[in-house]
Amino acid sequence: MRALAHLAIGAIASGVFAAPVAFASPVQERVVVASPDPRTRSVHADGEISPSQPMHLVITLRLRHEAQLEQLIRDLYTPGSPDAGHFLTPAAFNAAYAPTAEDVQAVVQGLRAYGLRVEPTVNPMVLTVSGRARDVERAFGVHELQFGRGAGAWYAPDGAATLPAPLAARVSAVVGLTSDAMERHLVLAHVAPAGGGYTPAQIQRAYDYTPLYSQYMGRGQVIAVVTSGSVLRSDLLAFDRAFGLPNPVVRQRVIDGSSTSPDDETTLDCEWAHAIAPTASLAVYEAAQPDAQSFIDAFAQVAADDGAHVVTTSWGAPESETDAATMQAEHQIFMQMAAQGQSVFAAAGDSGSSDGTSGTDVDYPSSDPYVTACGGTRLVLGAGAKRLQETAWADTGGGASSVYGEPWWQYGPGVPQTGYRQTCDVALNADPATGYDFIYEGQWEVAGGTSFVAPMMAATFALIDQARALEGKPPVGLADVGIYAMARNASYAPYAFHDITAGSNGAYSAGPGWDHPTGFGSIDAYYFLHGLD
């Protein structure tokens, strides 16, 4: 697959590095580490931000031996390879591929020379940086401009950001020079009493989870939910009482802050992951702010903890509107997760093939090759939760990435071979017209969106990982490898997938085999699990 191009330009020798104090020298060669924000080309700045305004940045350092890491990941998922299934621990990953302690210390000291506060994190490839705007501007050779006013105000640098060459040689991404908020993928339909939408029991029957629960309910598995905002335990308990579910074990951790407020996205993620894997534990990583910096820190924490084999997020943005530095930073973390045997699932978007832009676009992070893109359908049920009709949801995301190359695993019936990553990979019900029950701050609501699909697919793989663990097997890890291999099995695929052949998301229509709106379709969980266990 084609890795993201590094933002730094020019070849930098890594043999000799200046002392930390020299990083602040104005005569030292500087190298670009972050490109200008393309939005600034077409808008007029309203001035500069206050020199004393606090700023929060995240800097990721370059991986060592990245090409070897990509090959190792491929070997880990190739049957018959000596490395197959022998996933790395965080310690082993750091020893082989993370930046060295010397690299980390050099960047920390170099940035501190500009008056910035720089803190290493539990993940050695990620540093958190904070300071006043004037110090950030001096360190990166930019002026931070303000655009718009009031609640819609945002800031961005006046040009490319640079660092002294010895620092730039170690840095892969700088995130936070531009203010951007992530977008959630919740489509709210209406307030309704419990049972006004689809219930857990109906979805469990419709997608054939019910026969699995005599053996597999997720016990011993942990589902990591990466989000912004919190879930009220009282809501989870009310959800459980209403639908006869066991109370889950929930661990909540705030990232880049001390507290968060309740959030409907976080709530539905937890409730519906729990509905599909009722005895799995939930580890909720709550970004204090819905910005790229805090989400990077959250993903990095999940990778460093390595306590959850499955990870879900329902936050994202159009690929064309996502900063390249954010994609580079998270891509490195997703590589680590793949090497450690962690599966990552992301909502594919709720604005059709445009993803809310003026053309066609895909939603990030679902477009990353190390993430499974979860699309949406419209599911009509009859008596006894029998599937009567299932079509592509008109607002599901799905399309061709313009950033990521074609992954080595992405081929099969109907998959375009264009040289680029294609989404979606798999789908479940997402249309708010056939929406789901959930309770938020004591109020029952019915909603839809691919927000529901990502946590449900993560929970599905928690069931699969439980089954594999009982057989002495490692977790699935990079889920798309198994999904696409199963879809290529012509005799088994019709049992594991409901092929969606009608409907479209605008530019792309559903059809036999793989398609952009629904991937290989929705799943029959019973056969899907047994095809991967």
C-alpha cells in the first residue's frame, strides 16, 4: 500500500545532531514539517490571534524501519507465514519500530528551547506540546491568523510550518497549528418511548446473533470506545433494564483533561456495543475536546495500553478536509495497532458519496487501510424480526480514497482495482427511518447513522475473539484481512454476508458482490463468526 508522504521536504542526514540549545538558532537550516491549510487560500483573515492565547499541539515522531514494519504486518496476517498470528506487545513494538529515547529527548529539549511545554506520553511516538501562541509561532516560523468571528472562528498559520533541520528529521507530523473539530456520525430522528425503534433483541435476531449467545457473549473481551464526551452509567443501567441485558463493566478515562460532559455519541456507542457483546467490558477513552490532538492522544493511549483487541470510533471528517498531519499521525498509530493484533472500526459517514463536500469524498479515519469502514443500510423487519428487505442507505458514506493506496488485502468479487483504497468494507442498518432505541440523559430516542454500525461491528469481533481465545487462537486483529478472505470464498460467502444489491449513496450504487455503499453487505453473525474463528 502507498504510505502517506512525509510532510518534511528535503533529504536530512541523521548522523550528527546539534546540541539542544542550537535548535533555537535563527541561522540554522529549517525544513517544512506542516503544509499550509488549503482553506486559507480562499478566505480573508480577520487578524492574528492573541500572542498569549494558549495552544495545544501534538507532535508525532518518525517510526524506525517503517518499510520493515509494513512487511511484518503483512506476514502477521498471511496464513503459513512463520510470523502469522504472532502479534507484538507494545514493548516489542517500541523496541523495534518506535523512535529511540535519544530521538524523543532531542525533540523535547529542542522545543523547550522556544519556551514550550513538551511532555512525552505513554506512547513514545507521540509528544504533547502546549504554550502561548507567540512561542508556537517562534518555534514553527509562522504567524497564527484568525478567520471568522464568534462561535465560527478558527485559526491557521499564514504558511508552511518549519523546524530546524535536526528536529525536522525526527518529526513526522505536527497537529494543532490549525483549529479543527472532529465530526460525529449520529443522525437523530426523534424522541420516542423505549421500543419505538429497533431493540437489541430485534437486531440480534435479524442479523443472527441469537444462536451465538449460548456460547459467546464477549466474556473476557474489552471493547475500546474512542470518543469525546462521556456516558452516564444511569443511562447504561436503564438501557439494560429495558432490554434484559446484564450490567457491563465500564472503565472511563479522560484524555487531555480532567472531566467531560455527557455526550449522545458516546452513549449510543456504549449502549449498542454492549447490546451486541453483552458480557464484554467497555473501556471508554474520552477526549476532553473534540479535536484532532485529543483524538490522536486517545488512539495512542489505546495502542499503548493494548488491553482491548477491538477499537471503535464514530467520529471523523471528510478526507479532503482532514489535515494531512492528522492522517499521518493516526496512520502510524493504526499501524501499531495492526502489529499488536488490534481491530479498528470507524463509521463511514452519513452524508452520502459527497461526505458533505461539493464532490465525492470518503470519511476519515474509515478510509485508512488499517481501519474497517462501516457503512449503512436500510433494514425493514417483519414479524419475529425477520428480514424483509435491506437496501443501501441513501446517506451512507463510501467511495474511493484520494490519499491511501490500494491495500494488499483489498481484492475480491466486485472490488475495483484502481490503485486506491476503497470504502465501505461491511455494513449494518443505519437509516434513521429504521433506527435504533437508545437512552440519553434519561430520555429515550430513536436515531440512526453509521455511528451505530462501528460499535456493533467492533462488538461482533469481540465475540469472534472470545471464540478464538477459547480455541487457543490469537485475536483477529486487522479485520479487513479476514473479511475480504471470507468474501472470496464463493461457497461460504453467501452464508456469512447478505449481499445488498439495491439502493445508492448518490454517486455509487449497490450491486452484486462488493460495492461502495455497503462493502460486501450486512452480516449473518452466526456464519460470519464461524468463518473467522
